[in-house]
Amino acid sequence: MLALWGPFSDWEEVTMLIVALAASYWAILWLSAVIWTYRDMRDRGSDALSQAVAVLLVLVFNLPGLVLYLILRPHETLAE
């Protein structure tokens, strides 16, 4: 059965909506992790190269990169 406004059936529209919502959620989660990593590394070190490497690690490898960053990051902030 065809939908009223296009060539897709109802289950295809629902599937496309779910995929779009999941992709949007994943993109927001990924961008939030990159921003959080930048801010956290800025508080923990003054070296621009290490900040760039940390952000690129999360940017390229996504959540596994974030886990790796959490393992390798300095334990104390600059204020401590």
C-alpha cells in the first residue's frame, strides 16, 4: 500500500525516521564528547599539541577514543 504523500510505505517511513533519529543522537553524542574532551584537556594541560592530539583522538575514534583519552589523561588539573 502506498502512502498518501509519496512512494514509500508506512514501515519504510517509520524505519527512515528511526534511522534519522539514531544518527542525529549519535552525531550529538560524538560532538559533545569532542567538546568535552577539548575543555577537559584545556583544564589539565597547557600544551597545545597534547590538546590537539586528545581532541583528534576522540574526533577520529569516537567513543573508543574517549575511553583511551580517559585512560591516558593527566590525573590532576592545572589548578590542583
